[in-house]
Amino acid sequence: MQGVASTAAMPYAVNSSLVERREDKSVILRWKAVTPYYNIYASYTYPVDTEDARNLLFTRYTGQTLQLKNVNPNLYFAVRGMDRYGLETPALQENMKSTSLSKSPVSLLANDGNTLTLPAAAKLTDADRYVILSLQGVILRIVNAKSVRNNQLYIGSLSDGMYSLKVYNHKKKSFMLGSFMVKRASK
């Protein structure tokens, strides 16, 4: 209900943050409050717009802990307490600082400057073609999946720099496989 707020106490985070992200891609949300119900929201933008019903993940949730598995790391979360009349408290938003993923460094796709080794996830995509893009999203090269041998793509014609790799399946759906850096030794 837009513009109407409950007089109940706003939820607050149990730890330093509402969200705890784990290395297995699971997320645990923990909060405390005295309202009977909670509405949980998720969005790819921060702060989460809790006035937009499309961002509702759970309604009238009765717990104060929620564990989700295989969560997209780009999602942000918010919780609003709700009284028995459906009036919501102000939102408890995920802290921006807590959105860092695991403590392990992000890895780039392996290459030797001439060939790029495709990640294991590429085999699960029913690949039709691979697309190499600049970091600005410009398509630099399209490779038919049938021409890929030994799970490797030829990248020798690319200049030194950062690139991303996308795969399109036979249904024309795309998946981002990762990024890679081409850096050859100076002569």
C-alpha cells in the first residue's frame, strides 16, 4: 500500500548486514522485528524499489531468516515488516558494502594469447555460436560452435585487451560465459 506505513517497528539486520552471501551461491537473509508478517523484495537495482510489485519475492512471510540457493550475485534484497492489516514498515535494505561476493578473486577465462579454453559451463548450453565482444558490448567475432575443436577458440587475431565471451544456443538464447584478457609478451 503506497504511502501508508505501519506503526510497527521497522525490521533491523541481525548481523552487520541483512544479507550473507556464501561461496556456494546461496544467500541467507536475517532480520529482527515484531511484526507478524514480512514482505521480501529482490531487484537488480539498488536500492530495491519496494513500491514496485514486480520486485516482490515472498509475501506474508512469517519467519525472520530466509535461505535461498543459486542466487544471481547481481540481486539486491530488502525486507518490509507488515501488520495484520497489510500496512508495511519502511524497508530494511541490503547494505551496498555487503554485496561483495566471496573473498576469492574473480577468475578470467584461461588463454595463451592464441587459443581460449572454454569453461565447463559451455558444454551445458547447447551452443550454436560463440560471440566475442569488447567490454563496450561491440561484437568483434562470431564463431560457429561446430568449428570449435578440443573445447578451444582461436583468438590469435585479437589485439591485446579485455574481452567477454557469450554463447548463443539453438533457440537464440544467450548466456555470458565470462571475460578474458589477451596479453602477449612484448618483443
